[in-house]
Amino acid sequence: MRKVITFYFLIFFIFTGMSIAVEGPEELYIKANSSYENMDYEKSVSLYEELLRTDNVSPEVFYNLGNSYFKLKKIGKAILNYERALRLDPRDRDIRLNLKIAGSMAIDKINAPEKGFILGAILFLYDRMTANELAAMCSLFYLAAVLLLILSIKFIAKARLMFYTAGVFGAAVFILIIFLSVKINKENFTKTGIIVAEKIDVRSGPKEDYLLQFTLHEGARVSVIKDAQNWYEIELSKDLKGWIPKPSVDII
């Protein structure tokens, strides 16, 4: 009798394990989308977050998670996930639009300085390309410049044209290297966070009894410049900085 019970327990655990294994990332994604369509936003948030915990990171998951938080009126979390989606797919118009809409609903209007038309045109590639894409374009332009220089030696008649064209590619490589360096530094060595607490007091030091400097609300974008135990020192400008508890902000 004991052997029979053991056998049934083994069968139960085998089939249970199989059912769990079958529910992979695709199934979770479909369930999350279905929950969102059925307006069960709490469940869709839970499922999208579960996908991210299993390293299934994609702009679509971050974007949909941002939409779910937006429907729950959690503006800070919505902006955070739109920003994460934008880093992975900087040319997506829907992400940019939803980020703009969510940003307009934040209480604290902390706007970046206007770039202007000329600077905006110069930085277009920087804003619309990922670090990997910039690196690939940089390598391509470098190879093109080297190839043109080699060909200019062989085709004497067109040597000057090829040389100047190689110079243009070389200048482009130089600019792209600057863009790539700035983007790598921004994404890997500079911490930018979004306030996710509904309201948080910014203090002059990393304790509750320090002087209150000012107050921030969810959705505000801040630079994280120092880490001390359960506190971050954040900065909005050179003259506007202070300390907030870590749970009140999420790093992009």
C-alpha cells in the first residue's frame, strides 16, 4: 500500500512539474496581455514583473508594464518603465508619446533644457540609437574610411575624391565615438532614477531627523549621486540636492 501511495505522489509531482515547465515566457506574456485587455491591471503588472524577474527583458514588456501602471494611476512606475523601454528601443514613437503623456501628469515639472533645432539635429542619432547600434555604425564607417584610403592608392585618378570621402567617414567616426562614450557613461556609470513614492521629503542628510530641504512627488526624474545605507543623495540641479530613502526611487 505504501508503494502505491509513493507511486501516485511521484506521478503527481511529475505532472505538476511538467505543467510549470510548459508555462514559459511566451505563455506568461500572453496571459499578461490578456489580463491587460480584460482590464485586470493588477494581474497584468504581476505577470509582466514576473517575466522581468526571469530575465525576459524587452521593450515590449517594459512598455506594456508601463501601460498597466498608467491605468492604475501609478505615474512614477509608468514613467520608469517607459524610460526603460525607450533605452532598448529609442525610435519607438508609441513609447515616446506615452512617456510624454505620463510625464505631463507628474506634479513636479522638471524639464530638461531645450536643445534647439541645430543641437537637436546634431544629437538626432544619439537620441534615436542604442549603444550597440552606435557601436555598429562606428565600426562600419571606420571600415569604409580604411577601404577608401586603400582604394585611393590603387585608383590614382580618383585618389583625391576617395581621400576626402575617407576624411568625411573619419570625422563621422570621431563624432560617433563621442556619442557612444556619452551614452555608455550615461547608461552604465550614471544613475538616473524616477520617484515612485506618491510623495517624499528630501532632507539635508541620510536620516529622518535631518533638515527638510524640499518635497518631490512620483514621476520626478532625479540624478543619484551618492549611496549611503538605505538612502540616496539625489540631485535635480547644482543648487538643488538632498537625501531620500532608497524605496522611494527606482533606478532606470
